[in-house]
Amino acid sequence: MRPSILVDVPFRFKDFVGNESTVTHLRRAVASGRLPHSILLSGPAGSGKYTLSLMITMALLCERQPREPHAGGDLADFCGECRHCTRIAESFDLPTLVEAAVSAREEMRETDKKDTRVLIQTHPDVLVLPPDPPQLLVKLGQVRSLIHGIYSLPGDSKRRVYLFPSAAFMKEAANSLLKVLEEPPSYAHIILMAEHPGELLPTIRSRCAAVRLGALSSPEIEQLLAARKPEVKPQQRALVARLAQGAAGRALSYDLESYLKARTDAMVLLRSATTDSEHTDLFKTTETYRAGAEGQQKTQAMLSALAGLLEDLLLLRSGVPDRMRNIDLGRELETLADSVTFAWLENAVRGLDNVISGMRRNLLRSISLDAFAENMADGRR
Ligand SMILES: [Zn+2]
């Protein structure tokens, strides 16, 4: 028996930032009973595909079916309090649920493990089918669970909803979904979510109504942070909004402190490569990068910060400073950008790729970092 804990519904339609006309369109379709039965919801990571899908599911199943008057037709809403809304809302924290399902599977006997697929179900009429680890693909067994359940009438909610948070399918899983996707029962909805719809088989795409979410603008993300994380100062909000690159989820969970630490080291590397000064600071910094899992994580964070800084330098050199991410370093990066050529920057980006692939081959990290900095510095001479 699952415990019946009532959870707070963490989101309402009014809290969903960005893509307003798309959201309005979907809510109107729910209110008028014209929501397509097979939907492909696409958009970049963090644009809110899963959150919106669950809100649409709540609007479809909500016991009270509240409506918001709106020009051009009422918009569907959900109460957030009834037994359907609260149970569906338990599915919001997908990573935790998937982790729990995966570790439950780990505990099983080998023979049972093989046939157990990850499925998330917090409401009897709503099934979430996440990509199954370790391959992170939707598998045949998962699609079979959908086919097994979708043709029996829903319980007391009058609808059945199936959600695929990532539409990366194993081929046979995709093929077995085609028929039901073509013509789901009148009470059922299937929502596939994908970052790039182009990666899906055309046979899947052609059976779904396409709905697209765009990346959020920096001001939209700042607005979201102001509402949901008021403790973050306005200046930090502006920086995080840029660093998250249009992804609301990433912005809300952004670890700015760790990023700034990694970036400080990346700047030491960059400064020593772009000036003819002694490399004392550089060696002091790279010395702290050691082998082992922790060192690897630290190195990856620093290299990714460095890649972002190089991109900013490229943007500055290309005359589009508006798009740079590290806005708090604006002046220093401008000076750096003036001191290097385009060819140097391209060489540095290539060199960084080499360091990253060297890391994959598990070379001594401090050596390849020094070599990389030396190489960048040589490029200027
Ligand atoms: Zn409700």
C-alpha cells in the first residue's frame, strides 16, 4: 500500500514562466475537450516540458475542473487540492522517483530484474514512462505496460494519461507504440517529450500533434528566480539567468558558488595564457587538480567554465556582447578579447577539446592542464 500523504501542488499555471501563448492554447484545448490525444511536446532542456505535461494532466483529471474566463474561450485549470490533483502532483519530483524505482530493481533477484521496467505511477490513471537506465532509452517492456493498460476504461477519473519524459525509444519500443499512437482510445492522452523532435522516427512524429516550447529569455528566467528563489540577489539572478541559457530547471537548481570557484581557476588559466607574465599562479592552481573522482569532477567544472569564457571572448570579438554569459566579468573579458586574435581563440577552443579528450583517456590532469595553458600562450607568440 502506498502511503496517502497529501502533497502541496508546487506549481500552478500562473507560475509557469514563458511560452504564454502555447500554454494558453493548450489550456483552451483542454477546456473545450479538443486536446489532441497524441502530443509531441518539444523544447530545450529546462523549458518546462515535464512540468507543463503534469499540469495539463491535472487539468484533464481534476475533480473540480475550474475554468478561467479568457478572451477567445475559457482556459482549463486545476484545483490543486482534490485527490486527483494531489496524487498526480506526487510525480513532480521525477529524478527522486526514478532513483527509488531503480534501487528497488537493484534489490531484486537477477531473473526478476531483467523483466522489471522503470514505471512511475502515483495516480492509478496516470503512468509516467521515463527512459530506463542504464541505456536511458524507453524499452519495449514499458510500452507493453502502456498497451496493457490503455484499453481498459479509466478508474474514477474518466481519463488515462501516459507521459514519456524523454522520447528516446529503443527501436522495437517505438514500433510497438505506433498503432496506439495513431488511434488512442477516446479517454486517453499520450504526451511524448523531446528536446529535438528530429531525433524521433518520422512515423512517430506524423502521428502526434506537435507543440513546441521555446527557451526562456534571460528576463523571464530572472522573473522566475525572483518569484521562486527570492534569497538570490538581483545581480546574481542576472548572472544565473545567463548561465542557465534559457533553461528554467537549470536556473532554479544552479550552484552559483561552485561555478564561481571553478571560474576563478579558469580565469587564472586564461590570464596566464593571454599575458606573458610568470606562470606561478597557473602552476599553483593546476597543482590543486588531482587524480581521482573528486579531482575529475573539479577539472570538468573548471574546463566547462573555461569553455564558457572562451565563448564569451568569441562573442565579444564578433561584436555581439549582448549574448555573453559572464556579464559580471564584462570589462576584464573585453580587455582579454582585445588582446587576442580570432585565430588564437579558435586554437584555444581546439586545445580545450584535446584536454577534454585527454581526460577521457585518463591522462594526468595537472600535466595536460599546464600543457594546454602553455600551448595557448605559445599560440600568441
Ligand atoms: Zn483538482
